[in-house]
Amino acid sequence: MLRRIFSLIILLVAVFCVCRCCHPKYNQPLLKTVAETGKVVKAIEDDQTLFLTTFSGGGTRAMAMGYYVVEELMKVHYKSYTVNNAQVANSLADEIDLASGVSGGSFVAAALPIYIDDWKAFEEVGVKRNIEGTLIKKLLMPWNWPYLLSPYYSRTNLASEFYDEKIFKSKTFGDLPNHPKLRINATFLAQGVHFIYTKEFFEYLSSDLSSYPIGYAAAASSAFPIGFTPITLKNYGETLADSILMKDKRVKYAKKNSKRNINKFVYYRMRKFMNDKSNEWVHNADGGLAGNTGIKVILDEWATNGIINKKLNDSKNPLKRLIIIVVNAGTLTDDESCKKESSPHIPSVMVYTMSTAMDILSDERLSRVKNKISELWQVVQSSKGPFSLGDTALSLLEKPYLIEINARNIDDDKLRTSFNKLPTSFYLKEEQLDIIKKSVDYLMRSNKEFSRLKKSITEHK
Amino acid sequence: MQFLIVRAQLRDTKLLLNDLPVLIDGEENGVINNVLKLDEGTIEVSVKTDKESEAADFVELDLENTTQDQPMEVVVEVDAEHDTYTPVKDVPEADTYISEKSSEGEKNA
């Protein structure tokens, strides 16, 4: 009897030790010899068109919505010219210069550079896949339990390995072409701001982005609290003295402007935090917590040294079209809580709290993008007037295209109601996917801005 | 949106130059003599004078309250002649803000 108890204790200690040793694969430190990301130019595209897309969160609903939007863009033929004036025939989808994604939308954004030549394949491996069911099965497999009992390894890590292998072909950021640029947004929990999986953000951690798997970033971006735990990154390197940190101009000017500009304040605070290497671990959760649509990226690119602003000042190669497509898979559900006397349970309150903040933030950011477009268009019109300053950088610019694909804009009551009933999960049935396909088709057909864009493209062939 | 026109002048001369890229906070963003459209208030401006170095002064500006019709104009003085300079003929003498000669420490900061 005593021997059995002793054996059991030994076994438990052994299991405990094994569990303690289970760590996920972390980001790697930055080495000088590491190749830069995105060196391979994939397609020759029109550099007079700047095309940015954002894909919101919303599980498979968002993934499918983004997928069908891209499918529609592929149907629009687009001709552009190389620097040698050779004509290149592409689709409008090939012209996407930047894809920003949050949560379920990050899967579409990340799929763009990987599956653009075989888009249908992504439908099979991502959109139609029962991701939720597969993850539950993996959790029940006994050989995964030692990992899951580890304090360092979670079900989100299990999900990340699955996404990496089965959806993103084990591709890392270093395997991606440099066009389109990818922005996967997660939420940096300690700072309450977006952590974007870019070379720049990884360098703040003295880490190498090129070796980091796309699937891990998508897992962090979609690690919605309660269902998933955050994904952890390691903060390498040595803490720099303030005088050295201030040599980075972005930090220097963020500090200078931090009292009058909240974005500068947030950026400065984040850089200070990451520079302090006693903050050894960065925990990233669902990107939706800091804005569920990914539109913040558009605003960032509109800032002085962002992609949009640089193109607006490029007088040698003036911008002709600025296209922004915002895909929002949010739903509006009827609230039942007001029909009951009892107050909602804590999980419901948590969902209300998070989703309300997310929706308000997203709408405010979209309004700011609209304001910037309006302000820019006023400048363009006055630049072209009889008393103009002759701004060559804006001389060719058409009125910017802001195309919002959002289910709440569906006028067909039946279709809108069906869409709003779709759950936020990582599995949807064929008939549910069909509702999304029909909704996207409806929204794109009825979108006046999209029609105006197609007309412009057709006329300038 | 804030508005700025950057001009470049060869130091100790009245010779204005063109065709040089403007550096805003160290990054190329537009060219001199054009109205630049910017977002932030305080920025640091220079011009890129050749492929290897940034020989011009850095000038720190606060662009608040500029308009398209009344952009801020700044003249950045350039240290020495480079092959990439294209002198502008018949330009009026610069009467706008001319940068203070920067210290060595500010250069290449």
C-alpha cells in the first residue's frame, strides 16, 4: 500500500515537472544577421492608387465577410502600368496595398498575401472549417494535457499551433511578400492599446518578426477574454537610458506633443514601458478590446510620416485614387435583458461592457477617417481652383473612396435580421455562410462609393 | 491638416535650390517648394542633400494654426554644394523664417 502511494507521488511529481517544463514557442531575439522581412515583391501594381482595407472582428462571421468582399474585388478587372509603361492586368484585389485585421478579420488580412493566387483554398482551410470543434477535440486529447497543465502554455497556444500549421501553411512574417502590407492587431493588455505585428513593434521588444509565425499573431488577435487566454511575447534586450531612447525621433516628438495629443501620449508611454526590460513579458489579447475594426491603422497612416500622408505629398508621382474599404461584421441584436426584472449575470455584463466600448470606439474612428477625407477633398478642390497654389501632389486625385461594408446598412429587413442572428463563433454552417455571401453581395452592389470606383476604373482602362 | 512650404538655401548665399526631398522627423515626406500637408504640431524639418548624408540643418517647427492659403514657410540652410543641387534662377530673396545655424549635436540627431 505504502509502495503504491509512493509510486503515485513519484508519478504526480514527474507529471508536475513535465508540466512545468512545457513552454510555448516564443518570439526570437533580434539578431543583426536576420534577413529583413518582405523583400520579395509579389506583384507589379499601380503606385498611383493607394488601397487600404480593414477587416473587423467577429469570429468566422468576420472571416467569411472579409473573404467574400475580397472575392468580389477579384471580379473587378484592373489595368495598371509598370514604370516602363508596360500594361499589367490585375484585379482590384491585387491592388490592395495594406490589409489591417482584428480577431476573425486578422485571418482574412493574413490570408491575402498567402492565398491571393488561390483564394478559393482559403475558403476551405479557414472560412468553412469547424475551427471551434477542432480546438475542443484538441483540448480533450490526453497527450495535450501536460501542456495545458503548464502555467506557461494555454489553450490559446494550442490554437496558435493549429492556425499556424493548418491555416497559414506554417508561414512566418519573413515568408510574406512586401505587398500588401499586413497589420494584425492584438491588444497589449498592460497598456490598453493595439499591439501591431510589425517589424517596428517587434524591434521595440528587441525581437525578430521575420521568424514569428503568422498563425501565432492571428491567435493573439482573436484571443477573446474568457474563451481564450492572452498570447505572450518576450521583451528582450537591455533598458536604454532616456537620453538614448530620445534619439528615436518618434519617441522624442511623442514626448513633446504628449500633453496636447492623446495618441502621442499613448505612444510615448508604450515605448517607455517596452524600453524598461524589467517588463520582461508582453501579454496580448483580442485586438477588438482596443478597437474592433482596425481603422486605427488608417488614422496612423494618415499621420505625418504614414503611407497616406507621404503619398499626398508625392509630387513626382501624384496619387490618383485613395481607396479605403472598411469591412465591419458587427451585428445588432435585440436586447432581452430589459424584459426581465432580474439583473443580467456577470458574463453578460462583461460582454455588454466590452462590446459597447468597442463599438463606440470603432464608430468614432470611422468618423475621424470621414472627416479627414472631407478635409482633404476641400484642399484638393481649392488646389484646383483659379486662385490655387498649384499643388502638383494633389493634381490628379479623385475624390477619395470610403467604402463601408457593414451589415447595418442592409435595407432588406429579412436579410439584415438573418445576418444579425449569426453567432460570434469559429464555426458557421453552410446556410449561415450563405447569408453572409448574400449580404456582402447586397452591400457591394448597393454601395454608391464602390459603384463610383468601378466606374472610374472602367473609364480609365 | 497643417501646411508647410520648405525652401532650401545654400549657406552664406542667397541661392535657393529645388528638387530636394524634405525630411520630416527624419523621414522623406515631399519635396521642397511644394505645399506639404502634415498632421502633427511640432516637427523637425530638414532636406536630404545627397544619398549618403543629411548636410542641412534641422529646424523644429510648430505648425499649429496654418492654413492652405497661409502655410508656414521655412528656409533650411544647406552647408555645402552637392551634385544633386539644382539652383533656381530668378527667385526672390527669401523673406521668411531662416533656420538658426544648428549645433553639431543637433545635426544627425
